[in-house]
Amino acid sequence: MASKKDTKGVYSKVDLTLSKRYPDVAKSRKLLKVSVLLGASVLAVSFGLWWTPFMFSNRPISQVHHSFASECQQCHDAGRGVPEAKCLDCHQKSSMDLNLTAHFQATIPAQHPAQRDAERCIACHVEHRGHAANPLMVESRACAACHGFEALQGHPRPTFEADFQEKPGLFFTHARHVQEWMKRDGNPDLDASCGHCHQADGDGMGFAPISFERDCALCHLTGTDQSQPLPIASSENTFGVLDLAQLRTSYLAGSEWSLSANPLDFRVDPDGNLTKLGVEHRDPFIMSNLRYLRTLLFPEPNLVGLSDVNHPIQDQKTVIAELEAQIQRLRSEPNRQVQAELDQLESLLAKIRSQQGPKLENENQQPQGELLQRVEAVVRPLTEACRVCHLFENAAFMPVQSDQKTWRVGAFNHAEHEIQKACSACHQRVDFYSPDHQGETEQDRATILNLPSLESCSECHGQKVEDTCVTCHLFHPRQIHVEAPE
């Protein structure tokens, strides 16, 4: 069988287009290089405009400021660095009381080197240390630049204990009260007895101020106490007490209570002497009559007679000086309401000074010896129930500090410490088991602070827990510069 021969198709004629001029390969390569370089330059410029903030900073900005990381002008001024106003623009709006907690006491001289630099935020709060860095965490070496140490080791003993000048307004011993509580509770646990009076405040950092009603009324002035028989003041003898009828017509400051007082709370004996029954804490009869007796000691009109505190001070100048000193001490309280009230007090004191003028420059009035003796002869039986605890001077209660907070520029948290140690493990200066607990001693009295030593702090701090400066200290100076002491 004859095989069939495959045939191929025949292509038709095709005219190919030819280039009249062939490209120069070498020149094309150069053009390609230039194009690549131009493209890279455009990309670099575009990238640089976005990356500029990071090109000139040493490290990335922290996470808390990351929202404006590409906006340098939010913090920086050209040629001026980081002015404090830039920081305050945000942080004051966020209710951070930058000027309320005290880095320096109000009495620090203005020319103190640290005081001059204290307002520079960036001196302590350093940025551009990475996303994870926290600008609030101040390194202790920033403090050591002025103070010479950056840990508990080498820290000098705090001076606020030596500077604490509370007047001994109470006759008080810790040992007697602790032993009475242990006896009453039937519990020999010393620390449980401390807790009867030293009760934690709201956040547990410190203690609530001592309150008579809460801490003392169980044992003191239980309703059976009364004054001694007292002579009643008359036109012939002003050295006595004002009875209820006289108080109602005396217009003496603070005597409004007498209008609704019960006459059965008073007893007059056949000799004409008056006895106040059922003496209570801050008894209005006693307080009003002390105020009256002070007008005999200090007859010139002044602020003494207006004080409900019965402060043993003699004239307006001393009153205002005491108030101004207390205002300065409270300026370190990180509380806006407190600061607003202090501003009002300062404004009021300024008005008093401007109105009184030269009167405030008079020397303190000192009561004469015989006059003082005659007044004291009435004050003693009038305040017999009060004298169990209180001390008096010039017909007035000596001041008592009920606030137990002593370290006002620190951040000590009792709640965190009491779970580690018992109270008596740190506060060891008072001998709570002393058999001679009836009288005050140098180490056991109303004004004793009984603070722990730095050695007891170092048992944990620096070994088990950190001992940096910010562990204990508060910062940010109040804007007060005073003259340096001569």
C-alpha cells in the first residue's frame, strides 16, 4: 500500500519592519542608572520628610508621648530646647498637681543651686530613651548630682524630726495607754493595742487624725465629770465665771449655745458658787468662760478673743505669724481644695494687715503676775476635768496636733509595710512595757515621734526592695522663693 506523503504548508511572503537606527546599548545603560538614581532620590526625600523627627533624636520617643512623636514642635522650640511651658500646656490640663507636692520646703533659700534649676522638667524627666521607657521614672543619679548620694546607703538622718517643734499640749504616755488597752482587751498583743488609736486613713498610706470621740471618749469624760465650785463674776468681783444668764446677755463671741442650754446642767450652792455638771469635750461653758477670762488678761481688742481654739497667744501679730507659718506648712499638701482654701486665708490675712497697720507692730502683751494669779485661781477649778490630759497657759489650752502626719514631703505607705513587719518592729524608741508608765519621760511623751531609724529601713530597702530616691520622696517645687536666712 502506497504511503501517503505528508506535506507542509508554504508560508507566504512577509515583510519585516526594520529599524533604520539601532539603539546605543551603553547609552541606554547610563540613562537607566540616572533614572534609578532620580527615583531613589525622590523616595529618599519623601521618606526623609516623614522620618525627620527620628533622624535627629537619639532614640524613639516613649509610648506615653507617642501620639505626637512626629510633631517636634509640640515639645521643642527652635533654638530653645524644651521650655517648661510646653510641658505645662498638657500636664496642667490633665489635673496633675505639678506645683502642689513639694520638692523643697518653703524656707529653702532662693539662691540654692537646686532651687534655681528645679523648674526645668527635662532636668529629671528625660525623653527619647525608647518606647518602653517611662519619663516619670527619674533616675537617682539625677538627685545625686546635687545631694551627693543616690541610695539609702549614705543617706543622712532626716532633719524633720529635730525640726519638729510641736508644743506639749497634752500630758500623755504611750506606755500607760497601751497597757490599759491590753488589760481592757485581755490581749497581750502590743500591735493590736496601737491600732485602737492609730487607725488607717482612707488609702492606708497614713493615719486618720486623732479624734476624741473615736479614740478617747471610751475612758475620758464619760458623763460623770463636773467642774469644781466656781465663783460667779459680778460688778464687785470680775474674777469669776459668767453664769448662764450672764452668758446669754454678754454677746461674747461663741456664746450662742447659751440661748438653748439646759439650766439643769448647772448647780449653785448656798455660798453662791456655780458647778457645771456633765462636763463634755470642748464643753461650751468652759470654752466661753476661758474666752471671758482671757479678756481680763488681755483687755485690748484683738484676735485672741475670737479664736474657738483658745490658742495661748497674746496679740494680733502673733496670731497672724502663727497662721502664716501653718499656711506655709500646708502648702506641700497635694490637694487642690486645700490650696484654694489657703489662697483665701492668705488674702484674708493681707486684708487684716492692711487694716490694722501699725497696731500689729506692738510688742506682745504680757499679763502681769498678780493679774495672772487671780485669773489662774478661777481657771484651775474650771478646767479640772480637762487637766487630766490638757495643759494650759494664760487661761488657754495649749495647742494639740491631732494630725499624725509628720513627713509631708514623702510618700510613705503604712499599708504596704505593716504586712511585712509589726508596728513595734520598726517603732522601737518607746518602752511600751515600762512599769513606770504614769509619768512622762524623754522617750515617752505627747510630742515623741517614735520614728524608726534608717538602719531599720535598710534591712529591706537596698536588699529585698528598691531604695531609689523616688521610692520615698515627693517632688515638684511650689513656686515660693524666700529670702535666705542671715
